[in-house]
Amino acid sequence: MSTKEAAPWESPTSGESSSRSLTICRAQREAVDWEMEHDERVFMMGEDVAGFGGVFGTADGLGDKFGSDRVIDMPISETGWIGMAAGAAMEGMRPIIELAYVDFIGVCYNAIVNHAAKTYFMSGGQFKVPMVLISGTGAGYSNAAQHSQCLHATLAHMPGLKVVSPTNAYDAKGMMHTAIRDDNFVVFLVHKGASGVGFMGPLVKTSLSDVPQEDYTVPFGKIKVYREGTDVTIAGVGLAVHQALQSADSLAKMGISAEVVDIRSLVPLDREGIIESVAKTGRLVVADEDYHSYGVSGEVIASVIERDATIFKAPPQRVCIPDVSIPFSRPLEYSILPLEERITSAALKTIENV
Amino acid sequence: MSLPTSIRRSMFETMVRSRFWDDRLTTQYWIDKTPVFAFGAGPLPGELHTSHGQEPVGAGVCAALSDEDMITTGHRPHHIAVARGVDLREMSAELFGKKAGLSGGRGGHMHLYDKRVNFSSSGIIAEGLGPAAGMAFARKMQKKSGVALSFLGDGAVNQGAFHEVMNIVGLHKLPFICVIEDNKWAVTTHKSMSTACERNSDRAENYGMTGEFVEGNDPELIYLATQRALERARSGEGGTILEIETVRLSGHFMGDPAGYITGEKSDYQVDPVPVYRARLIDDGILTEQEASDIERVIGAEVDEAITFALDADYPDANDALNCTFA
């Protein structure tokens, strides 16, 4: 195991306790470690993984533990080695690959969507491609237009790949186990702001959770209700879920009961779960840090309307990036993010519209 | 060095099989595509890139391979698929979009997969290289034997994927052969207008690989060069960039009259199939009668595969919704 000391925000681990409070990064790392220990087909490949442990620490200490044959540093040649991962998966391996920032999919989109995602279909099921692509998403730290995007809809739009985005440590570990054991290509996205990665500053408290030492799975295709409510459903993806939780606090002070739903699995999408929540509240706000148009927010709203157009007591609202590139300057950037104030305003709009 | 008779004869048979199959497909392709040409019309729809002229590459390379070796190839896959032994009936059915096809009609002519013979093709230029290198990588990790080969055209070398993957192959000394089919044409653009060096095999040194250029579209020289590359790969000496001079006797795809192949650029457009036939007869490997017998038997085999495909059922329309996830 890694000899790295627990980070200051992590609870000290004692031999007696079977669970500890972890960050998303540390939790998903545990799942990777466990799977590599128990399945020799699993290996990790990416930039700066072997020695450095990857940008998010997903491979922290795993290079030392499993050796450079199973935790493999790759050159800055993403279309090359993501294509390789697909080929290795076709030959029976189960690669876990890390693309530091999801913004970089531009250079390897072909390997992702035309090969890894389509091979099972095009081969009529002859070749499976069981691999996991880990990547970081999100803005909020002045990294500007090319290092701040979410792009989960850009991936979720394509048939043949699953897309998940856990927002807390318990889900991150369980969903990583599920991802590695899945026979399909899974894209595993974590918002940098919620991940607990060292360069993002203070931790988002609601992303921490008690994580069992043992392996366990969290299924895809099921929403998580973070907070129950009766007046309005706020469905979020990624960091926006944590903003939505703050918004629910503010709304509660105004006497409004908000239900906060973490979509957490974009493909497969738990349409039934979302509809069930909206059926209860009659109002919906979708908070999504991806671009406004043609995205998850529209998909979620359409899914509800397709089922029952009379379900809404007020028009649903979207709180997203308003179809502009993400600016560098702090006031510019903050003005377009789906932060608590915008989510609260949107929720109030659904109430006032009654 | 003279090759065993059985191999020479077998390579001729492979070339004939590939040629006859492409000829039959050409006939089928034009059904319902005149007087108005439309890719989507007729019993054999879509783009069709036949391999006329490139048969020696498939025949020569694949004759040297073992069962455990793996192949990825590109949008012009017929000669390689036939040479590798992809089931001709199922492959024909796939091209005609039938349920009995390799992928149940989901793939079509550019996307041929046959796991039984470790074969796959991709319609995206040069992007079969990564998966092939990954297959080689997997075998290395599994401590299993097997060399991966990826076939691409000379035009594909100008894709970034080529340079990314060759660098990784050299870095990890993967058991890998990059087979460049140098037919001099990237759709309608001649190699002299697209490629800064004369021989792409010269690039190998910069990637820590061995480079070989095979002249003359000669299946025997191709076979021997492949053998050398396989030996290097199997003995841990790493990868080879094997550039093979060949010819594209047709247009880029059916419907392209290739009017741009003129003057000195057409001088080398020699059909390799009759050339090899005459050579084997000259060398006393085959008699004229034996060559004709081979052609008759293979012709019947190919006709049977096409008839099988034509007679086969289309898939149930709902099949489109299956097979996206395992």
C-alpha cells in the first residue's frame, strides 16, 4: 500500500474502524487498487501515472505497488494510447486510463467515439471493450476556456459509452468498482472542485463521506436523493449538486422545501427516478455546469415532459453555462457558473410562476 | 531465395480469390446504380473500396502469419480479409447487409470483424494503428505470443495517429508490424503532393523501429519481408514499418473513374494477378491447365458465397436496437 500519510482533511484511520471519511480522489483510488489486486487483467495507463500517481492521485502509490508493467506512463499522444487501450480491451484486458482534463478529448475523440464506443456494435458483439476512462471536469478556479469545461453531454450524446459522474466519496468508490467490472466502455468524470485534489483549495464538505474499507458497488442508472423536499426538485450534475445543497438551505429559510437530486449517472440515465421526484414536487430546476444548449439539462426536462406534460406546476428551469466559452477573469467566470444564487433564483421562479 | 511451391501456389490462389470476389462485388454494386448513381441504391449499398491491384499485399503478408497474430486494417480491407481467411460467405452477407453477416449487417464493407481469425477493420484513416498496438501490448502483458499488424495506405501516414503510435511501439518494443500499402494515391492526391519524404519506411529509424521498403508489388518479396519483420517482433527486437509498393487499379471508390491517373503516373499500373499467374507457369509451378482449374474452383467458391449472401435474410429491423452495450 501507499506509504503516503493521510491528508489533513482525512480522518485518521484506525484499525478498528471499517470506514473513514475520504475525498472522492482517495476513494476512487481505493477501488482501482482493489481491482488491480484481484484481477490481473486490470491495468492503468495514462500521463504521469506511474511515479506521480496521476493528476488526481488515482494511481497514487500504485506504480510502486504493481510496477511499471501495470501502471504505465504514456507520452502526450492521447489518440495513440486511448486507441491502444481499446485494442488491449478487445484482447481481454481491462484498462483504466486517465485523461487529466476532459477538455483534451478534442485530440482523442476519434479513439473514444469511433473505436472504443462503437466496436462492440460494429462487430455485432464479437469484441467487447471493457475499459474505464477517468477524467476531471469543471470550472471555478480561473483556468479559462480550455481547462474548465464539463463536456459530459458531448460524451453522453454518443451511443456505446456509459458516462457517470459521482459527487461524493462513497459513490466514487462504489461506482469505480462498478465501472471496472463493467463489460462496456465507461467514462468516469469527476468535477475537480469536488474531487479533493490538492490544487483546488478548500474541500467541499458535502463531497466527503464515510467510505468502507471493503469493496462494494454502487449501480449505474440510479439517482441519489441527497435531501428530500416537497416544493421543488433541484437535479444536478457534478459540483452543481453541492451548490444545489446550499441553495436548498437558503430556500428552507424562506420556507421552501427543495428536494436535491444527484443525477450521477448520465448514461444510463435514471429517467424514472427523476420523474418520481418531479411528480412529488411539480417543479424542476436542473443545475448543470455544462453548456446550456443541447445538454443534460434539456435531456432531463424532455424526459419528464415526454412522460407527462401535465406534471409541471410551473415551467422547468435550467441553470447552466450560458453557451459562452468559460472566461478567465474571476467576476466574469463566476457570473456564468451554476452557483447557489442562480439556482435559488431559478427555484424561486418556479414557485412564483404558480 | 525460392519459396516452397505450396506457398507460391497458395498465394496465387489467395490473389485469385480476392480478385474474383471484388469482381463479383463490382457487378453487384452497379445493380440499380444506373442511370442515376447513388451510394445508397441497389443490393450492395454504401461506399465500396475494392482492392483491385493490391492483392499481393494481402496474399504475401498473410501467408507468413500464424493463427495467433492479429490484424487491424482500414477502409480498403477486402484483400487482407480474404487472405487472412475471414469467412467468405459471412463476409459477403455482411456487405449485403444480411443477418448472416459477420456483424449481422451492423458493420458493412469498411467495418469487418472476425474474432475467429483476429481480424478487424476501421473506416477512419490510420486509427486502426492504436488498437493494433494495444493488442500487441495486451499479449505482452498476458505473456502470450502473437504479433499485431496494422495495414494502412501511404496517405494515412500523414495522420497524427501514425506518429503517436509508432513512437509508442518503438518505446515499448512492441511485437508490431505497420504495413503501409504505397499505392501512391490518397483519394485523388498523389503521394508527391502529400508526403515530404519518398519512402515512409525511412521514418522507422526515428521511432526506434526497423524500416523496409518492398518494391514491385511482388507477393514473394512481400512474404519474405514479412517473415523478417515477424522474426524481429517475436524475438523481442520490436516493430517494423514495412512499406509495400503496390497499385490501385481502380478509383478511390466505386464511381470514381480515376481520370487523374494519367501519363507517367499510370506507368506502373500493372495488374499483378496475370503477372503472377504467368510467372508461376514460367517457373513450372503451375501448368496452364492447373491455373485454369484453380480459377474455376475458386470462381465457383466465390459465386457460392455471393449467392449465399443474396439469398440470405435481412435482419429484423429491431436488431438495430441491440448490441450497443454488452
